[in-house]
Amino acid sequence: MKRCLVHIVASNRWGGAERYALDICRHFIDKGWHVAAYTRDAKAVDNLFAEAGVELRHAPLQGLADPATLMALRRDMTRLPQGTVIHTHRYRDAMLTLMARRLAGRKDICVVNTRHIVRRGRDSWLYRRMYRNLDAQIFVSEAARERFLSTWRQRSLPFPRERLHVLHNSINVPLSGAFPEPEKGPVIAMFHGPLRPGKGLETLIDALPRLKGARTRLRIVGTGHPDYIDALRNRAQARGAIEMIDWHKHTPDPHPLIRESHFGVLPSVVSEAFGLTNIEYMANGRAQICTGNGAQTEYLTNGTDALIVAPGNVQDLGDAMLRLAADPALRRRLGEAAYANFARSLSWPRFSERLEEIYDSHQYRK
């Protein structure tokens, strides 16, 4: 009998957690598993999962006060094969899944949750019960796990520590070596990701005037609220930098644009649990400038495979961009080291092997 994997993807927008879930689904389809996903019937998510061959099931996914989703999960669980893994990406979805498992009497179903954010754990009765009943909790970085555990720093944990796992993210791409830089044209610095506050875009735009005369352009790739994007454009206009920026809408595959760029710039000012965008530059052999206020320093080293600057520091960011723009040898050295680091420590085969071990080690816990 085929093994079965179900992901619960509650967002109606595309982001890092959705990319993470899709890559996992693709991998297990290739291994011969039956793979399904619950979504909110959002085209931005559904289209990409459907293209990958994932069976789609729709539910409201509105949190605990959502009897329709609870009953749909309970009904489907009665038909799922023994040892099915259900993988969630928000605790509210994990709670519903655990409640449905109890109602369906399916203790053999393994429920796993991935924590994609840096935030303290909650110590209410309801959350402690959920943490105890999850078969595994995956944290995408040490930073995410340590912040979660800080709630119980002076107390005993109300759940088994052995069910907590740190598994750095990866991306499901082949190991193709570091790609050469474009041979012609200006030096292109690239930012890609959601265009929203916290990503450091204001700092990036403020740093651009320092690059005037350096034959360098900034490529911004992503989507966001129109009012916020207008504010960014107005900011660039006020600083005389609007003509230095090329704007591109979000693309589900940023790798061709990364290969047409010379280095990445990811100046986040919020604490990042893990940056899939960071490792996309690594996988293509590109140097990058990033901040170190989250998990970035767990897999990048300043001066070895990246330049790490203080968050929100316009001068530091501008100086780092000037340095990379003017020094192709430095870009090449950092990019090659970044690719080697990705291939050694963050590649998809390493990630998927460890993930399957987690699925298997908790499958028949009960």
C-alpha cells in the first residue's frame, strides 16, 4: 500500500512556508507516495500544487472555531491508510488536526508541525496539551527553537524534548554548481521576496544614492500591498534613486533572475527564522549581503560566504554594496564558498533524508 502524506497549507498568498510545503510534496510524489494538500481554494497556492501533481482538498482553515474543517478532517482520516503523515505549518491547524485525529480514533496517524517563525511558545493549558500530543515539532533554525523554549527557561518542559527537531530549510533544486556571472551590462544587485515592512527595503533604497556612478542597478522582485509599493517608489524618487531600480513582479521561480544578477541583498530588519531567499543565492553561487538578526549566522559566515551588516544601518549596507559592486574577485570567492556550503550542509538530499527520518521515527509512537 502506498504511504500517504497530507500537508495543510492555510495561507491564500504565496510565501516561504508554501514553497517549503510544495518542495516536500514534490519530493514524496517522486518517491511514490500518495500526496494531498488541504488549501483554502486560493489560486495563488492551488495552481502551483496542482501543477506538481498534488491532490487538492479544500476547507475553510479558519482556526479553532472552524467546525467545517474539523469535520472534513475527521471524515477523511477515517479513510486514510495506516501510518499517514499529516504535516501542518501553523499551530491552529495542528490543533484542529489533533482534535480530528481523536474524533476519528486514528492514533496511528502521525501529526507533525513546522515552526517557521521566531516567537516564544505559549504556556496556556490548550497549547501545552497540543505540544504534548504532536508527534514531532520541526524548527527551521536553532534561533526559532531557542526562542520557543525561552517560555520555559526556568521550568520543566510540559512536553517531551525528544519530539523537538531543528532542521534547516532547503530548496528542491539540483546541485548544478556555481553559475557564472553575466558577461555584459551593469552590476545587478537583487532583492527578492515579499514587499512588506520588516524586509529592510527602506534601508536598501536609502543606501542606493551611495552607488551613484558605480554602474550598478537594483532589481526588486516581489509583490506587496499597492500602498506600500507606492511608498517605496516615492521614497526612491525623493532620494534621486528611482532610475536605478528595476521592478519585477513575484515569480515562483526566481533562479533565472538570480543567475542574471551579480549579488543578492537581503537586509531584513526583523528576526528571520530562516531565509529561503538566502539559500537560493547560495544554490546559484552568488555572493550576498544580509543582516544577522535571525538565523542567518547559523549557515552564513561574514567574509567567508556572505557580507553580514547590521540591520537598519544605511551606511554599512551602502558600503557593502559598493564593495561587491567594485570587486568581481570578491563576489566570485564569496559565491563559490556559498555554493560549497549549500552543497555540503543545506542541499535537498540532506534535508529530505532527515525529514523522512523524523516522519518515520514518530510514526508509531502511540
